[in-house]
Amino acid sequence: MLQVILSSITKPEELAALYKYKFAPKSDAQLRLNQTLAKDEAKKRCYEFLNMTSRSFAAVIMELDDELRDAICLFYLVLRGLDTIEDDMTLDLDRKVELLRSFHEVIYKEGWTFNENGPNEKDRELLVHFDVVINEFNRLKPEFRQVIANITDLMGNGMADYAVGEHRQNTAIATIKDFDLYCHYVAGLVGHGLSDLFAASGLESSELAEDKALSNSMGLFLQKTNIIRDYREDLDEGRQFWPQEIWGKYVTNFSDFTKPEYEVQARQCINDMVLNVLNDVPKVLTYLSKLRNQSVFNFCAIPQVMAIATLSLVFNNLDVYQRNIKIRKGEAVHLIMESTSMDNVISIFRRYVFDISRRNDPKDPKFMEISMSISRVSTGIE
């Protein structure tokens, strides 16, 4: 905790947010959830798995209205199980593909568990006890189950296609089009599913769910930003998600960016990747502007403001190639507490887009394109 405070020592707004967050009373949603979990051991286990796999995402899920909260908790755990299979490089390829293509059926099979993940796969415990998730999934109302199974089917088959080499060149994603398609499968479809769940709950309109392009952009903006940030972690694990159509303009081998002699190329490439992501910002803001339920708005807005802050952090930042970098915890808490209205979200995006603009180097070959993209974003914000 001391290190967290020290990292925000020159940011009084972050220190104030940390203090307020630390000592804030539990919300009504948290109190209701605690009462429910005290009487339902099986559901309690699912929320324990949710906290185990992603504490940050768990926090925003637990603030949702009750019925939708449980559906999205199960949606997240099902997709986390699927993702754990896809990420595991120790699994036999044929076995992995079989599981990915059938996972939408697995989630209906009471008693199903899986213990074939490698010992170091971080979320293997979720699959070892996946029967708990399946039991809770089968308690959801049919409309929610149908959405979750449908997205799991589409995502699992998309992941399987990539695993067997479609849309890839050897171990790399080849083109920007393939990059967009991969991000659609692993994140854009999550946006589709969330919008469908919002509509099925009655908290948001069916028109929002029908606009798949907007929902897709919500997922792509998050996924692409994380892919840029996770360069070093993915490289060390033998994964490669940056499209060769971009990085191949700067180096011969993807790992060259870690070498001092390629510093100029490394800086230019990461800015080129950020340029690709900036194009999704206008649709993200349009989507958020259409939300009418406060808990849904908070749930959607918080990850997006975290993403624009992270995008600003990675821009022109060579540390990405050496270690996994993250925004300060104080900054994250401040963003969480700010993201309660569309006006506040626009202000946050304006702040970080300006920061990217301020550091846009006229010597960068993509300077003009980045400037034009920032101009389009700024116009949408105004």
C-alpha cells in the first residue's frame, strides 16, 4: 500500500480518491449481494472464482442490478474458462480445438470438470472446479443462457480457427484485417453478448443490442489496447498478436523491438499500433452515450476509461518492450470514481487524447495520420 501511495504522491486527486475508496461504505448492491451469498453456497463459490480470476472486473460486475449481475458473472466465468483453454500452449492442438469447438455444449453438462491444463496456467483452478459454474449457469433464465451459449459457440469456433492456422502466418497474425477478426472473436463478441444480456434484462433497449458494430468496437478498443500493453508478456510466453502488416514495416523479427539498436523502429511501431486503436474511439463514445441504466453505464464506462488511460501510457513508450506496464493504482481508482456520467467520461477521454497529441513526434512517419485520427476523436468529443 505504501508503494501505491508513493506512486501517487504528486497527484493529490489520486491520493484523495484512494482514501475515499478505501474507507467508502459498502454500496446497496454489495450489501444485497452479501446477503444473497450468505444463503447460497454454490453462488458464493462462483463469486469467489470471479474474484480469483479478475478482481478489477469483479468489482464492476458486483455493482450491477441483481439479475443482470449473476448473468454477467457466469458469462465472464464461462468465457474465462474458454480463454484458459485457448491460452494454454501445453495442450495438444487437436485436444484444444476439440474443446474450443464444443465448449458451448460443455456448459450444459452437469458434473463436467477439466484438469488437463499445464500446472502454470493461471486460471486452471477454475476449470478443475468448473462443475460449480455449470450448475449456476443452468439456474439462469433461458434468455440469458441462450445469449451466453451463442457467444461461446461463436468465440470458441473463432479461437479454434486461429489455433489451426487460419487467419495466421505461421505463429503470427498476418494482416490488419486478420487482427480485427481475431479481436472480434475474443472481445468484440463479448461486446455483442453484453449488449444482448443488457437487452434481455430489460435494463437497456433492444436497439442497442441490434447495433453490432458499436458493440464490437467496445470490445476491440479494450482488446487491442491490452495487446499493445502485453507485448513483453506475450513474447515471453510464445504468443504473438501484433499484425505483421504493421510490425513487419519496421523489423524482420518480432523480438527485435527488445534490442537497443532498434529503438527508433520500436517507437515508431508502437505509435503505429496506437493509431490503429484510436480509430475505435468515436464508436465507443457513441455506444456509451446510448446507455440509460446507471449501473450498466458504470459497468461499461470504467473499462473504457482505463483503456484510454492505458493507450496514452503505451504511446511513444519503449518500456512496453521490456516489461508489463500499468497505470498507477491511484490513477485507476480516480478514474473509477469519475466515470459516473457521460460528461465525465468525455472529459477523461479528452484529457488522455490531448496527452497523446502532446507527445506525437513530428519526426514520426505516422505523425500526420495520428494527428488526423486525434482530430476526428476530438471532433466527436466536442
